[in-house]
Amino acid sequence: MEEAAATADRDLPLLALAIGDPCGISPELTARLVAHAALEHEARLLVVGDARVLAAGAAVAGVGAALARWSVQEPPPAGHALLDLGNLDPSRIELGAVSELGGRFALENFTTALRLAREGRVAAVTFTPFNKQAMRLARPGYDDEIGVISEALGARSDGREFNVLGALWNARVTSHVPLKDVSDLLGVDAIVRAGTLADRCMREAGFVEPRIGVAGFNPHAGDGGAFGREEIEVIAPAVARMREQGVRAVGPLPADTIFVRARKGEFDAVLTMYHDQGQIAMKLLGFDQGVTLLGGYPVPICTPAHGTAYDIAGKGIADVKAAFNAIVLAARMARGEGVATAPTARAA
């Protein structure tokens, strides 16, 4: 019986789970994931970080998170395991405070997980939340995970962030840039690249012909040029080109109603022109359940869409649903299963 169980475990994809910022809720989320019975049927988790940080997170969460230690010289683990980097004594950081040490810890865990993916040792990479200010202290010039991933994987692809809430996706043309710069970055080619990548990633996730609603940039999608000409001169030509390439794109549509239409089932994804145009809507629809997928890479890379929640760090009340959903999405994509019609995973 035990041998059969071990064989079944080995058939599940092995996912690297990098512990994120230790000053927030990442350690307790990681511990809750390791202890979550439902995930035993989805994936094997290889936690990357420090055993002491994981133990501290388990104490806060009130769960058991004792894991077998694994080293890179060994065969892949049969079940959940820990790659203990021994890279942070929790007594050296303060919960709820930005820390260079915390940023360095999260960055080392993440890059190690990515290296394991590049070497073919894990089928996907997941991570609990980072704090961008701490990451910038550890890595000057850090904007988001895209640069770190591309460098660690040696990837030349145009990676992008997607927000996923159940069967609804949000893609965006520009991301972590000042709002005043967005208009200058909205070229036809940039919009087409974002839309075609969204189409490809969604097909890889099980959508047969994803329907993509494309948001306008200006109020009322420009109102025929009265409030700006980006829709006429840039976005509409980009939509036409996407359609020529087989993408089921529609737009430009007013940004203030496009998510209403998507929520009713008219679109599988919304392509927005800038960060908050989509993030606000998606987080209102499901803040505690949304997933960020870093798409365009050889392996799935997923994380909960929320942040490090410094205000509740150490209180043991962090909601694990979004982190659970991130693991489920990464595992199912790694297994080659369609997730297009899967309901948002529900944590027990």
C-alpha cells in the first residue's frame, strides 16, 4: 500500500515553492500550503528557503510543516520536501517592516527555484508574495519578477503578467511604469504582442479559442476621438491585426464596462492598456482568490495576486485561498490539463 502511494506521489508534478518575503505573511502561507491535504492530490511541493523561517510560519499558522530535507544531489523527492538554503535566521528580521535581508532572502529563494526549473528538476515554479520595496533594496533596479525570471531562465521571450480568477483572465500591455508614460508605450506592435501572447498562454491552459475583449485607453474608449485618438490610431489597428492572426479579439471597448461584460461571460479575457485598469477590477471581483501567472516562459510560474500583508503578519489570520489557487493552476498547467473551465479552487 505504501509503495503504491509513493508511486502515485511520483506521478504528480514537482513544483518549486519559494518562500517569499519573511516579514509578511509568506512564511505562514507556505506552511499552510504544505499542510493542506487537498494539495496532496495536485502536486509535490519542493519548498525552497530556510527551515527556520518555515518553522516560524508554521508556528504562526498553527499547523505542522515538518518536511524531509532534500539536496540537489538526490533523486527527486516522492512527496513534499524542503531544500534548506539556511539563508535567514528569523530573529534578524522584524515582522511588518521592509527589510533588505527579507528582500535578499526572497530573491535567493526565487532564483534558486528558477534555476531548478531551468535544469528540468521541477515542472513549475510558485512563490508566496514578495515586497517590491524590499526586493529593490536587495536588487537595485528591480521593477517586477519579469526581469528576474528572464535572466534566471536565460529566456528571450516576452514574458508578461496575467491575473487569473477562475476562468476569467486579465492581460495588460504595459505594467509597472508611471501612468504618465503609458500613452507613449501604446504602439500597435506592443498591443499585438500582448494580445497574441495572451491567446497563446490561454490555449496552453485549455481554452480552445479564447475570446479577448480589448479595453480602450481614454474615457468612453475615446468617444470617437473627442477624448483622445489612441483608440482610433493605435488600438483599433492592433485589434484588426490580431484578428488577422487568428486571435478572437474585440475592441477597443470602454474600460469602465468591459469587465461587466466579461463577468457575464462575453469574454474569457480582458486586455487592458495599463496596470490599474485591470488590477482594480480583478481585485474587486476576487481579491482573496486571484492568481498572478507569469506567462510566456517554458514552465508555469504562479503566485497569489495579493501582497505581503504586513499589517497582519504574525497574527495567524492570513487567507490561503489565493496561494492555494496558484498551486492548483501551476500544477494543472504542468500536467497539461485544461483549466479554462475549472472553477476557482476552494481551500478547505
